[in-house]
Amino acid sequence: MRILVVEDEKRLANALKQILEEQRYQVDAAYTGNEGYDFAQSGLYDLIVLDVMLPGMDGFEVARKLRKNKIQTPILMLTAKSTVPDKVSGLDSGADDYMTKPFAPQELLARIRALSRRQGEVVADELSFGDICFVPAAGTLRCGQKEIRLNYKESQILKLLLARPSFILSKEELITKVWGYDSDAGDSNVEAYISFLRKKLSFISSNTLIVSVKKQGYHLEAPHA
């Protein structure tokens, strides 16, 4: 399970990251509303822990924009404000649950487990572009009658590309979102996995291309898309 923590207080963000990683969750951290929104748009995360008071977009605005753009990832909102109107604002903006600071780590973990169980009841949608169809839950990529299974990182990269096919994803962004902030991965790792994906697209006889844009990154292209 991959969790995005959006919290501008870096000490708290890092503490939350450590608590969650000790429970064997994969965790990325963002420190501004805009950065958190960009990360969350990828569709890569199973759950978002979102602070209300953030530089740039606040948590309410981040949640509203994600829901407007059909991103249905469960959101656990964190805030120092405990009044009923504040809680109502959080839930009305699209949050699934609400916690007031300070909180016990055990409660945070219990709420995350509850939200992940709720999410588990939803069947993952297929992601399509051009002549390909990808099923994230199964990790299978299909074109016509041909199908192939992708490994974990191939699946993550393809999900990012399919989320915004015409948007150019930089190598740096792919490294951050797929390998994580603290990873030693470099450009060569990205290039290797892009090569693996291209070979698998060729194997299923797809016309969909992963296009390299010099000094910028990659995007998808299909003849009739």
C-alpha cells in the first residue's frame, strides 16, 4: 500500500513517514499544497494523509480539486482546528475522514486501516489509451487478444503515463513517484524500465508509443487517440 503524506511541517511529515514505514507502508511526502496536488493526481496512491494548513493551496482546496478531477483516492485530513464547522468543511471538500492534532499514532494507524478496508471494496477501473487497456489490480496490459503481465515498477510507471497521456513526465518526477524521495535510483533506472515497457507494448502488437522528449521526459502517443 502506498501513502502520500502532505504536511508542511517537515518534522511532523518525517515522523509520520517513519511511523507508516515501520508498518511496511510505502510513503512519499510533499510539503506544499501544490506539490501534494501534483503527486496525488498521478493516481499512484492508495491513501492520502492531508494537512489543512499548507502553503499554496490549503488542504480543503487540494481535496476539492482532486474530487473535481475524479481522483477518488481516500483522504484522511489532519488539522489543529477541532470545531464542528471545520470538520464539516473538511468532509464537504471531499475528505473521507478527519483527525485533530495532536493525535496518537495508534489512532492514525487504525483510521488508515479502516479507510484501506473501505477502499478494498471498490474494484479498480481499467485504464485505457489508444489501443491498450491496463488493469492496475491485476497488473495486466492488453491490446486486442494479446495480454502480458507487468512487474510492480512497470505498472507504476504506466499508471503515471496513463493518468495524463499527453503530459510530459520528467525522469526526476518518475524517480520521485516510483522509487521515492530517498532512493538512489537515477536516470538509467528510468531508461531501463521505459525500455522494458516498450518491449512489452511491442510484444502485444500495440501501436501506442512511449515518446521521449529531449531534456524533458516521456509521454504516450497513439495514432488514433
